[in-house]
Amino acid sequence: MVKDLLKSVLPTRIADALRVLLHGHENQTDEFTYDHDGLRTIHNCDFISDPRFIQAYRAGRSLDSWFGGDVEWRVHVLFWAAVRGIELEGDFVECGVHRGGFSKAIIEYIGFGKRQDKTFYLVDSFEGIAEEHLVEAEKEKNLLAFPYQHNYEAVLNAFAEYQNVKVIKGWVPEILSEVDTRVAFLSIDLNNALPEIAAAEYFWERLVSGAAIVLDDYGWKQHFVQKQAFDEFAARKGVPILSLPTGQGLIIKP
Ligand SMILES: C[S@@+](CC[C@H](N)C(=O)[O-])C[C@H]1O[C@@H](n2cnc3c(N)ncnc32)[C@H](O)[C@@H]1O
């Protein structure tokens, strides 16, 4: 109310100056601290210059999984979820691996290779998306034409040094029975709704309490079918989804 009153009585320039005084910043483009991957902000992102972050992020980036783009903030979110997961009982799963960028970064960040009590399952068709999994609205978004650069052998090589990483080649949902385990961290990044929901349903009872599910595509415009499907999923399970400015969605298993 006070805001509206100020707006109506003060000239715009004075109101802007007051806003700067109150909030300590101006909306000037040269103040952006982060400006890629669909996210532009003036907020602090000093995690980017943490040496541990830099080393792990570079390891992930070196696999050419992200089409030359930078996705630091998304990776920061994944690291947060992984740090949480490593303290819980259970294994790690990524559905949608491509060339292994996210998984490699996570493994390096938390030293997963040394955790022989845990397994990291990397699940992918390594052949892209199945046409029969798409609904019309997804076909219209041209999801089938996405130029994945799969190289199954290269993924096997990239993870060969870790005894506790299993690369599982096959289609979700059919292949999921090969990952029958308690889960402490789940990343879902399949870029199409049907198998993503099937994976979330399959792992729901297997997820330990406190484990995070990171939905990579939740807020991305071209993946609105997934958003609708996950909103319904979350309502069925009685959990909220945190919609992140990175485009990701975050669920914590109660
Ligand atoms: C966006 S990419 C994953 C990117 C990856 N998270 C990374 O770090 O670069 C999506 C992946 O999902 C896989 N995929 C899509 N639908 C699938 C399905 N039904 N079963 C298995 N893999 C699938 C594709 O082959 C592709 O590698």
C-alpha cells in the first residue's frame, strides 16, 4: 500500500532513487553477475570462483555434453543436492546422461569415486528420445530433432576410472528395473515427459527421506508439458516443487 502511495505521489526518478537507497542496487546491465543459460541476475554467485567448484565444473565441461554452453548455476544446484545425498543412505542416479557432463562434475565435486559404499547409475538410451514417448505438444516443439552427440564408448571411457559408476544403456522406463536400489540423489534430464514421470514414479518409494530430485527441464519454455506433468505428480505425492530461476525444479522426498 505504501508502495502504491509513493508511486502515485512521487515522480518516477525520485521513486527510482528511493528504491536504490532502500534495496542497495540499480537495475543496470553492467551489474549483472551472471548472464547465460537463460538466467540473468545481479545476485551473488561467488560459488563460481571456488577452486573446488572450478575443478569439478571443468571436468564435467570437458566431456562436451553441454553444446559449448555454460551451465554453472544448474551445476551449482546439482552439487548442493549431491552434497546432501552423500550424507544419506543410498545410491545416486542420473536419468539422461548424454556425454556425462553433469555426472562427471558431481562425481569430482563430492569425491564420489572414493565412496565404495555407494554406486552412481548413469541411465540413458544413448540414442536420443523415442518418438512413441512424445505427445503432440512435444512433437510440435521439435524435441525429436535435438542434435544430441552421443558416443556410448566415450561415456564408458570417461567413467572407467570409477569402480562405483555403472553406465546403463537402455530406454526409460523399461530399463529402470536394473536400478533396484535405495536412492539418495536423483537427477532427471530426459527432455521428454512420459519417461521422466515414469522414472519419478519408479524411484519415489526407493528415494530415502531427505533425498533431492533435480528436474533439469521443469521451468524451460519448450518443456512445458513436463512442467504440467510434474505439477500433477507433485500434487499426487503431496509435495511442493521449488521452481528455480535456472529452469530446474527441486523436490525433496519427505
Ligand atoms: C539433455 S540430455 C542429458 C544431458 C546430461 N544430463 C548432461 O549432463 O549433459 C537428455 C538425454 O536423455 C536421453 N533420453 C531421452 N529419452 C530417453 C529415454 N526414454 N530413455 C533413456 N534415455 C533417454 C537422451 O538420449 C539424452 O542423452
